[in-house]
Amino acid sequence: MRIDAGRPTVRENALRKTMLPLSALLAYAAFTAVSVAHEHHHPGEVISEREIMIPAVGYAGPDPHALGGHFELVDHTGRPVQDTTFRGRWMLIYFGYTGCREACPVALVTMQKALDALGAEADRIQPLFVDFSLEKPDFKGLAQFVSNFHPRLLGLTGTRAQTFAAARQFRVRREFMHGNDSLKETGPRIDHTTYFYLVDPGGLTRSYFYHDQPVERIIEAIRLHLPGGDE
């Protein structure tokens, strides 16, 4: 199952005028996480945070079962983890980077809202944020970043080879910009795929969906696959 899966895109330039710190953006993200999908975004394989994305016609995204696989990373506490570390639990995974000040905070606020709304059902789900920054792992910075969101959110990182390998397993596209003209971000700029991936306790990806879907639709998609759902 997929909800508004990604599509190749063509681009139009758009202006970005404001500068927001992470704390201010979190408030903004909480307000816009649900409504933004209806206002100006279309599903896209890569979301460019300074551009309007226009989907190509007739594109069908990959089968969810074709996404995912083995990964070896390190969580924000310094503990080595693999995909098998989370066997027996569902995973809700989002890929991004800690220097992101637009799509990633919106996505992680949306994730938090969905998990909160699921109540006790969310106890079966391990939320994960995979940081594919170019820099060497920064456990302190990653821990601080994920602390702004769901209390059980684990930040995962690793060497460039490890994080890129994990991204390839889920077909996460990344575009590393030579310059950074964003007024909101620091460090290298990375335009990237912005999906949540829902992985079952056996390690099979069951669904993926766009990061700014309405929270109610994300909850519906998750419940469809959880035991007791109408699958």
C-alpha cells in the first residue's frame, strides 16, 4: 500500500523570505503539518525546499515490498543497531538531516501527532529518524535534534557508507547542493525524498506515504496494517 507515492518532477523557482530558528519552526510545523498538503505541495520523489514541485503525469511509485532491507547504523546514544534490532516491533522511518529546517521538522511533528493519536497502539511502533548528513556522526547534536519530537524517537546515524546504504535500501533520493542559499538552514543543503516508511515486525515494508499527508490519513494507513486492522 502506498499513499500519494513519489513521482519524478519538474521544477519552478519559488521565493523564501524568512529566517526561522528550529524552536520557531517547530511551532510553525505543528500548525502546518496537516494543512500544507492541501495548500501547495504535490507528491514528489524529491522535495526541494526552495522550489515548487510539479508531478509528472502517469508515474506509479514502487511496490512497498521492494523497499527496505538490511542496515547497520548507530543510534543517538552511541549504541550500534541493525534492522534486526527492531524485529518484533513495527518501525516508522523517516530519512533526513539535522540541519534541515523545513521538511524534516514538519515531518517529525506529523509523526509525533500520529503516534500520539494512536494511543496505546503506538507502543508497538518504533519511530526512527535516519540522519544522512555529510558530516561525521554528531551524537550530541542528533540527540538534541530528536529530543524536540516524540519522546521515543530514535535518531540513527553512521558512516557515510552506512547511511547511504540504508538510504539506497529504501530508494531515498538525495541531491547534495553545491551551495546553500536557504535563509533557514546551516551547513550543506540536501534536497531529499520525504516519505514515512512503515515496516512490519518481520522487516517487510508494508506502506509508505508523503510526509505532509493529513495526520488522519497517516493514522488510517498505519491502522490498516497493524494486527486487528482491515488488511
